[in-house]
Amino acid sequence: MAMTLIQTVTVGSGGAASIEFTGIPQDRKDLVVLYSMRRSSGGARLQFNDDTGNIYDVLYFFGSGSSVITNSFTTGYIGLNDGSNSTSTTANTFASGLVYIANYTSSADKTISSEVVTENNATQAYANLAANRYNSSSAITKVKWTLSANEFSSISLYSIS
Amino acid sequence: MSETPVKVVVDLSKPKGQRESIIELTQAEIDEREVMATEAEAQRLVDEQAQADAEALRQSGLDKLIALGLTEAEAIALVGA
């Protein structure tokens, strides 16, 4: 098993609304995304192949340090809001996250695990661990990362072969 | 920088150095972001309320156990820290 960096994208001040990886090579086994992210407000979400329908199953655990909640639903994206840094966290701090996309070229539904933790020089910090499923027979050729407010740091896409 | 939000598109079928494009969002994409922000805020409020409810339940359980005669340490050992 080898983990190979495909591409790193770094977005400076001013930010970007989204980052899209297209033309993803189809000769690997799994994909891994490592990211550092901060959002001004609103949400962060992940979608594949421009699919926006309710074909993403999400089960997540969200810990605040004092309690943990869990939630599950089917929706049009994989949400990465909870745990992400926002304007309520210390300036110039960024959440750290990982997304593992297994068997991304398969014609069966794909499983995706994701985790993100807050960086904050204060008491408040969150962790979000999620198990997701992308219910599609299509191989993943495009990964789209969207923020509803412009801020980003960097995203690296790796392949596992 | 332009007032219009931009997206970074990375076409991995191209050679390195030629992959990244910065493209302004279409109006439809801008509208989608606004919907997304509204949905995210609603979800944040739901999650924060669930967190508060869970913490309140935990504290209520602790208080009742202590009222039954357990020490705080014993009650915490039962319900978790």
C-alpha cells in the first residue's frame, strides 16, 4: 500500500468559495483528503461528481468537551461544519481534517469516513467524527469542497494504491 | 480581488503547473451558497441545542444520584465524566 500526493491547493487571504478536483485518475484504490480550513460563517460541505441529490448518508458524532451528540440523516452532501474553525475561534487558527474515500472507482456505493477537530486558543473546541455513504454506482471523478463564506487554507488530495 | 466569489478548479488530467484555474462563481452558484449558509446555520443551532440538552440531562442525573446519597465521585463514575 502506497500513499501518493496528487495535488495540494493553498488558498491565501481573500479565500475561495470552493475547491474542485476534476479528472481524478481512475487507476488507484482509495482517496485521502487532508485539509486545513477556516470559514467566515455558514457551512462547509463535500460533494462528488456534481451530485446534489439526497444520496449521501451521514452518521456523525459531535463532541464539545462536555458532551457528545450523534445524529444521522440522508442529504445532498457530506457536511463538515461542526468542528470547523469559524469566526468564533482565535484569529488565524485552522481546523484540521481528514476524509478517507474507499473504493472510489467502484460501481457499488462508496463509504467515506471523515473527521475534523477545531484549533482554538480558548476553551471551546469541537471534534466531529462521521461515517458517510455515497449512494452512487458512478466512479468518483470529481470532488467538490464548498464553503458558504470565503476562507480556506489548504487541501491535499492523496491516492492510496 | 474581484467582488464576485471565486472557485479554484484543479483539473488533474492536465500536467502539473497547468491544472489550477480560478473562476468566478455563476449567479446560480452564488444562490446555492446562500441556501447552504442558511442550512448550515440551522444545523449548527440544532447541534448546539442537542449539546445543551445532553449536558442538562447529565447534570440532572448527577444531581438525583447525589440526592440519593452517592458522593459526587460515585455519581460521576456511574454517568461518566
